[in-house]
Amino acid sequence: MTQQPLELVAITGLGVIGACGRGLPTMDQALREGREGVGALGLWQSSLGDFPVGQYRGDLEADLDNVPGLTPYLRKRLSRSDALALVAAAEAVGQAGLPSLQAFGAYVGQSVCGTLTSEALYIEARRRANAGNPEKVDMRGAFVHEGANTLDRLAEAFGLRGPTLSFMTACSSAANAIGLAADAIRAGRCEVMLAGGADSLSRIAFNGFCSLKVVSPDGPRPFDRERQGMMVGEGAGMLVLESAAHAKARGARVLAWLSGYGHSCDAHHLTAPHPEGKGAIAAMREALELAGLRPSDIGYINAHGTATLDNDRTEARAISSLFGEGAVPVSSTKRFFGHTLAAAGGIEAVVSVWALRHKLLPANLGVRVPLEEAKLDLVTVNQPAQGLHHVLSNSFGFGGNNAALVFTEAV
Amino acid sequence: MSIIVTGIGVVSALGPNAAAFRRGLLEGSNACALHGFERFDGSVVNAPAYMAVPAEPEGLIEPRKLRRMFRLARMSAVAARQALKHAELEPASLDPSRLGVVFGTSFGAMEPTQKFVDSWIEGGEASASPLQFMNSVHGILASQIALDINATGVNLTCAQRDICFEAALDTAVNLLQARRADVLLVGGADEITPMLHEFGSHTGQLVLQDVPGLDPWGARRGVVPGDGAAVFVLERDDSPRRALARVAASRVGRHDQGGPNLAVELAEAARPDLVTNNRDGGARCARLNDRQQAELGLHVPAVSHRGNFGTWPAAGAVQFAANVLMLCNGEFFMPLAGGKPVELKAEAPKAILHNAPSISGSHAAYVLAVSD
């Protein structure tokens, strides 16, 4: 169904944290220097071998000192995912220069949530029960497991009173949260929204992806012929979205516009993507249509590019089918951050805006021999792009859940 | 533009479908019973609960698809098919890209998640079960439904504790109004597993002694848990199908940050003649209180039917089913409290305000009205 182009929504703040470090300047440096985020797992002992992860290696506890409104009481109730989200959100809100967020809302994408905490409590409870130890584990900390915990901590720290929703569509969660938050602004439900996603590493996610045999022993090599799989990561990417009128009225600096959002479901398989990328094409096409753009208007695609055998093959097919073979520069930034699951769409939204603002396409790190059948114009080293006006970012999740966002330069 | 409800499906402790659910509510059936919950140490605790009856997929879902579905996924998929059947809507007759699913669940896929963790606790991390992992993500219920009916449109899952269904409803209303979909299956489901029961027992939230049923107005002595699924077909009011009820308004926000009271705002505009809420006797849930009602000149009953079907985070979906049925059949369901009917005077409502302040600080409210 052809629809009218959507009203542009202003992006006035960005925040990021992950394997490349904390904050936009650190990310900028990592992207420019091609500094990958591949490293050893340091949060727990795994017996599965030396699979690298995209772990945040800064002092998260100290980083929380930069979050305004975080009372000692709230601080005690944070999961690692919550902490990552708060740090990224504080940066985004600071950059937006908003004096208060009280009238505003937040849409957040999550998947792992507080699992790192709750799974440890469960494992300990089972261990004691198996050992015949009658001493019970205090399960009260398990409340952070629930999906809305991050959203609630954001609302409490920033005093949000507007619409707040928590979306869990696996690895497309943040992209959906951002797209839907922009819809909420267009519908007049709120003038300003905090939107993005956050997820920490967890045993469940790590062991789960290992059980699916999709984790690479040497980190991800997206769109490489010899790629062996993904790297599980953690982080957060948050955006401050604002109606154009509100941003103009307060004289805010618009970093970029969110111009399109498309969403679809493969309805094909619980984990495997549709072999022809049918759902991915539908999401990208809808995002373009609603942005009022043609495929040839897109100057760069930040691919989902997890480096699994299935994803890269089908995503490449989908891109080639919609945009034409080799017609648009493409890169995946998963070797910088790892696959940060629900946070991926948020972090990659920040990268997309970075590309637009700096007129620079980030390299697809890790590729040695490009996947021939992909027929992509793969960005293997950072590439200047003076004529870059629009960027498309893909996020795909379990259950064939596809989301595509289009960002447009602010002039 | 109004959003209407054109189909309803329910699997609950009151029965395997909407007809049984309605009969149970009309007759004041109490579905609370003692159930055995296995603890981590292998012992079994008998405690009251409202466990949903087994879903009846015969004639609705192909057996080969059922094999891949765990209990909660079955309940959800069966309720979805019931809703489509009730709306006399054959999914194959629709453009699949305009058919979507929006689901609310707080606990999500607890059974496969626990099985997944158990698989590596017992056999070592290399023995982790990929099948259980695939099923462990929150979005699995919405994905299973989409897979069953070939819905390639929007597919979203809202995880927001005890307003997860209301959050899904609000999301769906907005998607339909923005014309991002034409037909949406909107639902909510959660299940009570032995692990969750043990967690809830540790935190002191659950009633463990033998009681006749949940009392939504009880003095904070804990809740009697339950489980189930309810799914609805939602469309814009230009649909050719019969409207069972109309979603006149829907809002989500916060009640903990000093913002406006959404329920009061909606009540002011809609002048409801019945208020329902998510009160379950154990949390900080509140009725639209008497003072607020008096300020608005509202003198209407405020009820919760969780004494009839139990409570769980997504139970708002089943309350929504009760509300739709009251409106479309012109009847009122007398609620139970502690296993006994609450004596109050009420007539068949024409407009129901549902007020769902979450224990987490989130707040959702909607107005459901008879169709024009």
C-alpha cells in the first residue's frame, strides 16, 4: 500500500556505550581508527572456549556518576542493562540540551534485560537444591529480569511523565522502539521522546547463540566468504527525538532527521531468515516509501550484518534485489560493537547519524575476501562520502522480525 | 477514526474459549483450586491458583505446527485462531503484509527459558538446547501466531509488567490509526510455572494457604496467581465486519512522576458508567478512587474480575475480554472477591473505563464503548 511520506522527526541528541567505549567522542575515534571491539569474556567463567565478546570494558559504576537524577536508591536497583541504558541516555539528553524531560516519554527496546542477575540467582538456587542445601537464595533481586525494568529506571531518573513503552522483538527491538517513538511524535502524543535500546551480555544469550553454532571463534567477519558467525555484544544506543516544531521553537541543533521506518515479519521460521530476504525487502521498501525516497537516494546502508552464514547471505540478496547489485555502499559495524542484540538498532542509528554528519562511511571490519554472491559495494575501509544525504539502517530479529530506519541529513 | 473489536478468543481458568469464559462469568464460577508446584529441591507445594484449562487446538491449528509450541504458545495461538474465527476472518483472504500481531507478555517464554538453563546446568554448557533457546525470546508468542496465520505485517511484543496487554492495545490502536496495518491480532498471555511460583513465594507476593479465591480488595495478604491468554481482532471502523465494541480512547504514561492521572482525564471525556481495573489484592493498584469520581461527578461501580479468573501480568487481556463481552451482549458480570460475589448494583455498561496503574509506576487506561 502506497502511503504519503512521513513528517520528518528531528534527532537532537545521541548517546552510545559498548565494546568501543563510552560516548560519542570515543566511538568517533574507534570508527575513524578502525578499532574493533573484539575481546575476551570477563563477566563470568564459560566452559565453552575462547569465543570473544563485545563487552563494555569501562567502569560502569563510575560512569553512572554522570547520570543526573540517579538517586542511591535507584542505583541499587539497576541491572547491567539498565546501567548501560542510563549512561547512553544521559549523554543523549545532555547533547539535546533539554532543561527537563518531565513532559516527555520514552520507548525502549530490550531483550536480555536483567537476565545477567536473574540467571545467576536461579543457577545458585538450583545448585543449592541439587546439593541438598536447604538455605534459600534471596530471589528479590530477580525483579530486574522483567522487561520494563530499564524503562522504569529511565523514567525515574529523568522524571518522564509521557508515554513510556518497552518493546521486545529480539535483535530489532531498538529499531522498532525508535521507529514507533517517531510515530508517536507524528501522532501528537508527545513532543520529545527518548528512544533506543540496551542489552547486557548474559549467559543465556551467550550459551544460546553458541548452542545454535553461530558464534565465531575469531570475532565476526560480516559479508566475508569465510565468515564463521557472530560475536555476542552488549551496549546501548539512545536518541532524543523531537518534533520539528518543538526543536525549532527552542532553537535546538538538529543532528539529523528520522525520515522513514519500515517493519515486517517473515512468518517463515523461528530463527532462520526468509531465504530470499522477503521480509527484509518489505521493511526496507516501506521505510523508503514512507520517507518519500527512491532506492537510488540512499547513499549508505548500515547492514544488520551479523556475520552468520544465513543472515549475511539473505540480507545481501535483499539489498541487491531492492537497490540493485553493487548500487549502494554497505557496511556492517558489528566487529566494532559485537551483536548487541536489542541495543543493535540503537547503536547503529547513532553510527548512521555519525556517517551523515561526518560524510564518512564506516568500514566493514573483518572482511578478508568479500562474499562473492553478496554482490554488494562493500565498504572495506573508511570511505569519504560528500554526497551522502540519506542512510538506511537494518535490524533483524528472531521470529523473522525486520525493521529498517532511514536517516536524512540536517541542512 | 475509531478502532473496533471484531473478534475475541480466550483460554483461561474459566474455560477453553470465549463462550465458556462468558458462561463462567455469568454464573459466577470460581476457578480457583489447589495445584501442586514443584520446588527446586523436588518437593511439591500445594497452593491456590487459577490455572488455565488446556487449550483446544482441534480444528484450529495443524498438529504439525502444535508440536513446536510450548503451553503458553499453544494458548496464545489457539486464542488467536478463535478470535479470527469469531470475526469470520480467514487470514488467507487478507493481504498478509497488512495483517499483524501485537502482543503483551511480562514473563514471556518462562517454560522454555527454564528448560534451556536446566539443559546446561545438568549437562554442562556444551549441552545447551538450541531448540529451547529459540523458544525463549519474549517475542516468540507473536512470532508463533504470525507463523501460523502467515501474518507478514507488523509483529511487536510489549513487555511491561502488569500493563503489558494495555501497552500492546495502545500500540495497536496507534498502528491502526497510522495505517501501518489493516487488521491486528492484539493479545496478552503469561503462564505461572513452578519456577515463577517459587520466585513469587520467596518474595512473599503469593498466597500459599488454602483460600477460596483472590480478593481484589483484600488487605495486602498476597495474590492468588493464574494464567491464560486472550486475543482480539482489531480493525478501523471502516471494516465490513461487525463491531463487538469500540476502543474510544487509549493512553499510556506514568503515575509515579507527578504527571496527569490518565484515568481521570479519560473519565472526564468519556463519562463511563463502569470502571474496571487491574486490582488484584496484592499490589499498589488503585481504583479510580471515590474522591476523584466525586470531583468528576461520577458515581459508577469500580470492579476487578481477577477474583473470577486470577491474576498475572497480562491478565488485562482477559479483563478486556470480559469488558468486550459485557458491552456487546448488554450484560454485567458480578465480580467475585474471595470466592464470593461482590454485592453491588450495576447495570449493563455502555462505556467502560479501564484503569491500570502498574506497580512499576507505568500507567495505562482505555475506554471501551458499545459500538455505534
